[in-house]
Amino acid sequence: MADFGEDSDESDGEGSLGNVNRIIMRPPGHSGKAKRGHLCFDASFETGNLGRVDLINEHEYDLFIRPDTCSPKLRFWFNFTVDNVRQDQRVIFNIVNISKSRNLFNTNMTPIVKSTTRPKWQRIPKRNVFYYRSPVHQNNYVLSFTFGFDREDEIFQFALAPPYSYSRLQSFLLSLDSKGRHSKCFLKREIIGSTVQKRKLDLITIGAPENMNEKQRVIIILARVHPGESPSSFVCQGLLEFLVSVNSISSLLRQTVTFKVIPMLNPDGVFLGNYRSSGMGFDLNRVWHIASQWAHPTLRAVLDMIIAIDKSKDFQLDYVVDIHAHSSLTGCFIYGNSYEDVYRYERHTVFPKILATVSDDYVATNTMFNADGNKSGSARRYLCTILSSQVNCYTFEVSLFGYKLNGGEVIIPYTEDSCIL
């Protein structure tokens, strides 16, 4: 995320490098087969995150987020399942080691839940969710929520935001090809690199077939450099579906521009259920300026591609847009760069102004243009220093939670469908 905020260094001694794997919480003194109501917690699946569970009493549990691999200070993403529940069993879950205290839980965001027969994610009602400093937990911020299990044979899943896994992306990209054939667009999928753990780095090129042998204007889209920012993947999927559709605007865009899309920059971090880091513990959006093949191979591959396009006589690179999800602000908005050249700066502000006129959830007051030294290793800040001056580099942010309409105070939560559409 663009904002790291204030963080707690303490992880409350969870001491676990891995996720819980079908841990059944039996009360003290109980032996033998688990009974209904002895909750079974699991996060041993793709994008899962839950490092430890402490039984406080039969109605209350302390839950510990597993820190990012090789980066113990980062603890915000959670995604786990609960089963072996008892009909009408009511519990209190306390997530006790969130490292990022300034977040949307202060603005009425709540965890999401779904179950076996109710596969659509729903927000837990705000009246059942509490975010506060807890004297019992070293005065750290704790997220507590009450929940009633209404069906015994269900598996219930809880998460910070709708997960979007590496496997889901691979399935979607397989289906994208048929949609491209329907609209008769140029669609090419390439594997331009691999992660440290040997997962694919996909590049999707979309344009008009008749333009492929001519000089092409190019827009590059990047997404999901931070694993816990799953809305960026839903936005990217929606963009890809739109660009290959038969919509007249999509057709006009393809005639004018060639799009090159990297839908998942950090497949290892996503797979592992990290919040911000790669599998080696790097925040990939702080190391563009030192991207190396051994430590940050996906960044190195993408950086080489971007530089080659910018230098090629066959392309005119116009935009690089890096899609993120924001943990403390609502709506969608742009982070841009500031320049001493006033004409370059004025050109740079045009795209956000256009976006503000066509998007109901765009928040102009959250849009910023700066040269923040703390972000010098981010895509937005670094690329603008090495690419041609006509290239505009932006971060596009969409809230982890929701948006407001017409200056109202009611926050409308984003859903999987609304992010994709």
C-alpha cells in the first residue's frame, strides 16, 4: 500500500513461521475425540494467514496473524477457516497483533465472511465489530468481533478482504483467450519471468491486429505488488475483461493503444498469504531502484521490459499505471509525481482530472503529486526518473473497504463484482 502508517514492532510472541493447520481447540482437561463446538481453525491453503490461536474460554479466542515471511513487523492480512461448529454457537474472536494501527477499521470497515452454502462474501455487521487499544494486550490495537455459527455442517471463512489467489489468476487468464477471440482483438499471453519459488510472471498484450506491424502507443499496467491488496487484482481483472470485450469504447482503445498488463507482480507473496512482502521478505515496491535477478526477479524482468519499450523505435510509451489497494482511505484516487518543469507537471495532472469526471467513486482530495524521498524505490517514483519525459507514471489506489457518493457520509463497501466492473 502507498501508506505504511504507524506500526507495532511487537508480534506478541506468536513465534510461528507457518499457518495453523486444522488445529482443534479443546478446553483444558478434555481428551479424546473432539466434540461439536471444539472449533477447528485452518489457514494451510493458498493466501491463508493465521499463525496461532489461543483459547481464552469456550466463547472467546485470541487470534494471531502470521507475520510476512522474513519480515516479522508486517501483520495485517488474515484469511482462515473455522469448522466443527455447534448450532447457534456464539464466539468472540480477538485479532491481537495487527501491526498497522492506522487503518480502515477506524472508519467502520469490518471483516468479511462466507460459508459453504453461502459463497458470496458478506461484511460482518458493524455493531458486532470493535477496534480498540487493549490493556490486556500491551495496549496494542485489537480487532474483536462476535459471530454466531448458524449451521453445523458449514465451513466458515473469514478474511480482511476478498482473496484473489495466484491459482485464480491462472484460471482467469486461461478463460481470457476465448473472450479475446470473440472480439477479434490481438491478445497474447507471455511468461516473461518466474519468481524465486518458480511461479509464472505473466504479461498480457492487448491491441488491434492491424496495428502490430506499426509503431504502437503503449500503456503499461502493473498490479498486485503487495499481496494483501487483493482489490488491485479484481480491478485488473475487470480492466482485462473490458479491454478484450466487444464494447465500442474497448474497440476504439485497442485501435489507438496497445496495452501491456502484468496482472500479478508478486505471485510468491500472494500464494504465501503475506500482507506486503515477497517470499524473501522484500517490499517489492521499495526496491525498483535496486531490482536484482536473484532477489527480485519479477521486478527485474518487468523493469527490463519497460526500459526496452521506452527505448524502442517501434513503441511510444505514454503511461505506466501501478494498481494498489489503500488501507486507510476510501474511494479511488491517483498518486502522481511533481516536477520542476511546469509543462511536464501540467501534462501529468491531466489524466487524474479526466478520471475524476468519469468515475463516481473517484476522490480528488485524496489525489497527490509529490517527490517523496521515502517512496524513491516505488514504481511511480523510480520509473519517472529513468524513462523519457513524455511517460506519465502513476499509482492508482482503490480502497480496501469502500467509497462515498456525492459527498455523502455513508460508505458503500466494494465487492468482488463492483471492483471487477
